[in-house]
Amino acid sequence: MPGMKLLATSVCVASLSLALARQAAKKPAFEVASIKATDPNPENTAFIGMTADGAHVKYTNITLRDCIRGAYRVRDFQIVGPDWITKERYEINATLPAGASMEQIPEMLQALLAERFGLEVRRERKEQNVYALVVGNGGAKLKPAEVKSDPGAATALGPDGKPRAVMQYSLPLGGVNIKATSANFESLLGIMSRFTARPVVDRTGIAGRYEFDLTFFPEANTPRWGGVGPDGKPVEIVPAPSVSEAVKKYGLQIEKRREAIEMIEVLHVERRPTEN
């Protein structure tokens, strides 16, 4: 009967719509993943690596704070949680499902943290004191990075949750030096903020990757420089310029601001993941 056919068709359409909705709501997840604890030494701040291709992703020497940062595409200062999440370290090896893209890796890491560590978070915006990096009146003076293809080069966890080129920093007498052959502003500011009184946020509106060689006097985490040289004689320490002065070489400037920043508060997380 026409009425029965119409009802059956409607039921089929409704069932199909519900199935598609459920499929769309399902978050991407790694196909399989292996997690093991590594060096528990809290002083182990060695290189935090991340490699990824179309089939696998690997994190080495990574803390849960690092994982949360990569999974939610935030910076360290945006994460509020127990102290131990910055100390316990893990190695994670995961297989990507067929057809997955690199852009989906952060969401897959979110799912992994929830499933294996029981991570629960709350996201909210809070007012924060920050240094805003902006373009100066004369315009930016940046050198674009040379595009190099080196599949064997070491990579680290980037601010977008994907691998980035390695950046180096050192502590010469009187300052901190950051060098990068290919970095975007988010990666640069992530390291800069380790040594500034306020986190530095990018308000330049400039995309792309550039070369940086920046030296400034640290406002936070100030190293204890020795005052004696190799010959046993006192060494005069000449402080590097302030961070505000240092960025001027790139046509940039720093402004003190108070802004509403998204924060990730850890409500619950387990120290040990469930079995592989």
C-alpha cells in the first residue's frame, strides 16, 4: 500500500541519518597503540621527539603535559594540572587507521589519553597577563626558512600537534640564545616563554616558517652563571638585552597585555595507563 511504502521509506531514511550522525560524531582514534613508561628521573629534560608518517606516529621521552599540549593544540602555560604530569615520561607508538591524515593526529591523541589514562579536562577562558608579540611600525624583518627535505632529520612535537623541525637553545654567559633554521612563531614563542616573566603570545598575524637567532636576558628560570673563567680569573658577565629589545632586530615589539586565554584544566588523569 502507498502509505506503508512511504512509512517504510521514512524509517529507512531516519535509520540511515542516525547511522551517519553516529559515524560523524565518532572521534578519530589510533588503530592500535603501545605505551610504556621510560626514565622516571624528573631532571631528564632531554629532547622530546615526535615522528609521524602516513602509517605510524611515535612520541619519545614525552610527559603527559606534553601529550595534552599536542592533543589540544595549546601551550604549557595553558595547562593546569598536578605537578607529576611534568615528570613522568613515556614512549608511545601508535598505528594510524587507513585513510587518516596528519591533521587528525591531535584528535587521535585526545582519544588515546581519555581511553588509556582516563584523562578528563575542562576548557574555559581566563584572563591572563601576557606579552603580546606584534609587528613594529617599520614592518617585520624576517628571513624565510629554506625548504629542505631530509626524511632522516630529527623532529619534535610542534604546537599544532604535528612534528616540527628541531630548535636549539643554549645559555651563554648573560643570556639565553634560541636558534631555529625553520620555525613558525608558535614554536619560537613556546621556547621563549620558558625564560620570560609572562607567556609570550603571537599577535603578529604572520604565518610561515623563518630563521631565528635570538639572544636575550632571561626573566624567569635564570641560570646561575659562574663568575670564574677557565683560567681561574673572574669573568665579567655582560647581560644580554631584554626580550623587548632583542625582538626589535626582526621588526617586532612586545606589549604587556591582559587577555582572555583558553585554559585546559585537568580534572582527572591516571599516572599509569591501562595495559597495551
